[in-house]
Amino acid sequence: MITAIAAVSESWGIGKNNDLLFSIPEDKKFFRRTTLNHTVVMGRKTLQSLPNGKPFKDRENIVLSRDKSFCCEGAKICGSIEEVLKMIDKDEEAFVVGGGEVYKAMLPYCGRAVITKVAADPESDVFFPDLDGDESWELSERSEEQDFEGLKYKFCTYINKKTR
């Protein structure tokens, strides 16, 4: 199964100036724990925004890029969604980790989305598709509200009704 994972603002913003909107320690731990030893799919800009522009450790990293000359040690580069889908092991869970264009392109192939919804709405220039406004998706689980330095958030799981 392919799962999208992201932290979003109230308006489904995920980033600004190629950086994340939120740095919540518990969300970072959740992301690491959830994606560890799995395949992660991301765009080139997302990869380059990671510390030192290096792929995630202990995960198979697939990078979607239109730049045919782009290469990165420790990552497999794909030029199309079709190529990405061929690389994902159907018996394993893979995670789409960003950015905005990759989420939009991969979401129809995702059976699940694990979203950290943050009760704040800072200015954003990149957005995750609004699953609450999409009839194809339904909220299946929601954690209790949590707090980090006054920032309220919940872990939510959405199911894609079209892939059931």
C-alpha cells in the first residue's frame, strides 16, 4: 500500500520557502517511527531541503524529478509516476513524503494518508490537497488533541474510498 504522510496547517499548507511550516518533536518522532525501514517517495526539492540534501537513513529513497541529469547517492531517481510505481514493492508499505506536486501526483495511488493536523495557519506557499473537501477520502481515525508549546495538533488517518 502507498501512504501519504504530512503535517498540515488549517488551510492544508505544508511549507514555505522550501521549508516545513512546523517543527514538532513528537511529529518528527512519529514520522521517523512510521517510515523507518520503508520506501519513501519525494520530489527533488524535498530531498534538497533535507539536512545536507541527503536521503533519509534506513529507508529506500525514491526521488521523482524531471531533471534527467539529477543524481544523488543513496537515492533512486525516477522521471515519471509510472517509473515510481514500478519501483515500489507491492507487498510493502511505501510513503509519499512531499512536496506539494508529488503529493498531488501520487495521491490517486495512495490507499491511506496519515496527516498531522496543526491548529495554526501560518503563511504557506505549498499545500497538501484538502482531503476533508474530497469525497474520495474519509477520516477513519483521529488522536486526542496534543500540545507542543501552545501549538495544538492531532494525528489523523484518512482512507481513500476509491482504493478499497
